[in-house]
Amino acid sequence: MQRQHPHLDDDEDPGFEPGTRELIPRILWIVVITMMISGAQSVLLAVAVLQVVIMIANRGRPNEELGDFGSMVGAWVAKAARYQSAASDQKPWPWTPMGS
């Protein structure tokens, strides 16, 4: 049996190359993650300023919890950068658990 309208039965949109359907959402996620990285940079700046104030008040001793939090934010930025640069297909938090 011959199809009268073969393009109606195709799953692929004839205007898109293979892989384009996956590329467009990735580009959108990259834009979203870029905005999130900007927010993370602001958080890291606040952590750094607060840590300096704490170190001045504590005679050079940093707050360990604040340092751990800064490290966690830095690890998130690194994971986000891997996704943005296509070194990884795994999106960062909140799409995956923070520690993974």
C-alpha cells in the first residue's frame, strides 16, 4: 500500500536536521543556567565578604560552615559549566541532586 502523504506519517519535521530537536531545548537550558550562574556569583561574593568580616572578628579564623557552603556553590558552578560547554549531558541542581 502506497501512502498518499508520506510527510504526514514521518516523525521528523522536514525543516530540522537530526539532533536539532535536542539542541533547541539545550540552548534554552544554557540560557537559564547562565542566569543561575550569575546569581551564584552574587552569592559567592556575599559569602566572601561575610567570611572576611568573620575572619577579622575571629582573629583570622574562618567559619567552616560558610567555607563548606562556598565550596558547594563552587562545585555547582563547575557542574553547570560542564553542561554549558557540552562536556556533560547532566544538568546541575535543581534538575539533579546537589551532591551528584
